[in-house]
Amino acid sequence: MSEQIEAFLNGATEALRRREHSECETLCDQALSLLAEGDQRVPEALSLRGTARIQMHKAGGLDDLKRAVQIDPNEPQFQMALGQGFLALGNIEEAEMPLGQAFRMGRGHPAPTLLYARCLLALDKAFMAEQGLGPLVSSGRATPALVRQFAEAKFQNGDVFGARDIL
């Protein structure tokens, strides 16, 4: 049965990558029907299903994402998914906390850093975005998207020449 659950979760992940949200939701429902309460894979299934539901504008997506974080608050992927869910629904202020958590737990990983910086810039917190992006950019590990975000943060902070130099 464990192999079947893994097949459902792997299939759900692939369906989400292919933007086949309905299939992802169905596979997650099947996995959740087989998973026992307390199984470490429950938050993964909830997070995947919640992400799919939000993309389909279905009720319950945000609840699934919140529940995944509640079950496993130390997993940056679940925090990031919750933040992305808030962003998708236009709740930028609410996205700041889970994205900030994902950023801190991710320790410089580009994905949560980029999302957190975008959120901060949307909240007119360019100084915080610049502070978060700076170490990654100066270390040379930043992706082009992170470098662009860093330049945007500098520009919003009034450092037009610094922004231009970075670009």
C-alpha cells in the first residue's frame, strides 16, 4: 500500500507540474484516503491538493495549505506553498509571514528568497528585500531573477545608480 501512496503522490506532483490541477487533486484525494492520521506524507498531500485547488479557484485550497503547515511547520516547502496561495488570492499582507518563514528556513535557497523579496517589494518594504537579497547576490549564487529583484529593491530604495550598476 505504501508503494501505491507514493505513486499517487508522485503522480500528483507531476500533474501539478503539467498544470493538470484536476488530476492532481484526484490523486491527492486517493492518497489521503489511504494515509493514516499522523503519517508524515499527509501534509505533502494536503499541500499538493491545496496548490491545485487554488489554481482551479476552488474552495478549500487555502485550508489544505494551512493544515499542511499546521501539521509540519518546519518544512519550508509547505510554508512557501501557503505564501504562494495567499499571493494567488491577492492577500499580500498574509503571504509575508509564511514566505518569511520559508526564506529563513531555506537559508539562501533561490525559490523562497525570490518569492519573499517579491512580496516585500509589493508591500513597499524594499529595504527588507534588499537586505534579504544582498548576501545571495554578493556571494555570486543568485539567479538572474534574484539579481533583477535586487536591482528593483535598490531602485525602490532610491539607489537608481546602484540598481543600474547591478543590471
